[in-house]
Amino acid sequence: MPRVLRSFDPPSTPWGSGHRGVDLAGQVGDQVLAAAAGSVTYAGTLAGRGVIVVDHGSVRTTYEPVSPSVSVGATVAPGDPIGRLDAGHCADQTRLHWGLIRGDTYLDPLLLAPSGRAGGSYRLVPASERTVAAERATQRQALQQTLPTAAPGSAAAHGFSFPVAAAITSPYGMRFHPILHVWKLHDGTDFGAACGTPILAPYAGVVTQRYFNEGYGNRLMVDHGTVDGRHVVSGFNHAISYVVDVGDRVTKGQVLGYVGQTGYATGCHLHLMVWLDGQLTDPMAWYRQ
């Protein structure tokens, strides 16, 4: 395990200052390795730095500044090379900034460190640190149990079904925007499907809008009418393209388009939105109740 130059120090408030990851010592050109099994959802440049994002199902890891050697959609195993370390994170010493995120919550990436795995190394801690160490061990064990290799995508409530079979990578709610770098409402649910994955109509309806938006990329709106006493509209965002148009009637399970990363996106995914009676709603509050 490389030397930690700066530890995880999350802010006390979502918008506060802090350190939302750990910095690991290294040299320019060092290989950067995947921390766990997953799929690459972003491998490119953000704010002038090379960034890699790997989706592990329930969580995702980030690595910067890195020159990627993998492409979006690639499947990686623990320890697989994914890029080479670049200079630029801090002026005083070359270092890798490693992040771990569950939904919109930042976690300590060292929960994934080898010392937390069976057969790893062990260290003694003073009595004053035992409570903290025990809490971290519990967190680490829980995290390791939530790194699935298979995605969900099962049927949901109210007769709806999920539009893609993929893990939820970012839920509805306040989060630190990965591109705009501000705390704001994430107004839908992100499914970490690969680019080109068909987007299926979750329920029958009529296409009411289809257009491009700078932030949402290629958008499509489907009005499902009244379902279980609620007027339901679904929105689909960031697609490569859609194969239906305004005025088309669609049936449940019909292909609407294909997952992409248009607009403000750090990788391939579907951003699903739901309105109930004209009010923007957490999609999972409708799909799972």
C-alpha cells in the first residue's frame, strides 16, 4: 500500500471544506490499479486532469490525475492496471487522489485497502483508538459485502419496470456535482448501464418531448397518463440517441433509445426522472412503493 500523504477528512456540511478522498504518494508514470472489480464508466479529462471512474455496483471509485489505459465499458478486476499517474494534483509532490463514493456520500477509500481484506496485513492500535478501529472494521466488512458483480433491473411497483438492467450509481437527492463542483439536487436516479444499452419504456405512454439540453444531453419525455390515481411522466437523459419521436405511442418494454453520456456526464449512464401530478419525485419512491 503506498504511503498516505493526506487522509480522508470529509466536510461537516455538504458544501464545507474538507478532503473527500485520500492522497497516495507516487511517481509520474507509476501504474494505477483498480481497487475492486467493476466497470469503467469514465476515462477522460475533467478540469484539465485525467480522471477514471470505476463503478463497482453499490459504490464507485475515482482516480486522478491519471492517463487512462482503459476505455469506458471495460471490465476490471482488483489490481488490474487502469492508467499511469500524472503530475498536477499538488505542486509539492506527485500523488494520486483516490475517492470512494456511495450515491452522493463520500467514504474513506482506505475501507478498500488490502489491510481490510482476508489474508491482508494487520497492525496494533492503542486502546484510545480501539472504538474507532472497530467502527472502521465494521464499515469495511459491510462495504465489501455490497460490491456485487451482477446488476439489478427487476420489475418494480405500479406495473412499471426498470428501463435498463443496471446498478443504481447515484440516487435522487443532494450531492456534490462531479462536473459543476457545487452542492445541488440530483433530480433523478442514475443507472450505470454501458453506452449503447437499449432504454426500454417502463410503462405504456405517449412521447411528448424530445430535444437536446446542455446539461441533460439528449432528453425524452413520456406521458404515461393516470396510473393508480397519479398522473405519471418519465424523463430519460444523456442518451446517445432515441428511436421514437414526439407523438409516438409506446408500449411497455419498447426500445426508446440507447444509453450514452451526452450533456454533463462523467460516464455512460441513464438519468431517469419521474413527475407525479406535475411534481418532480424521487423515481425510486414510485418504482419501489
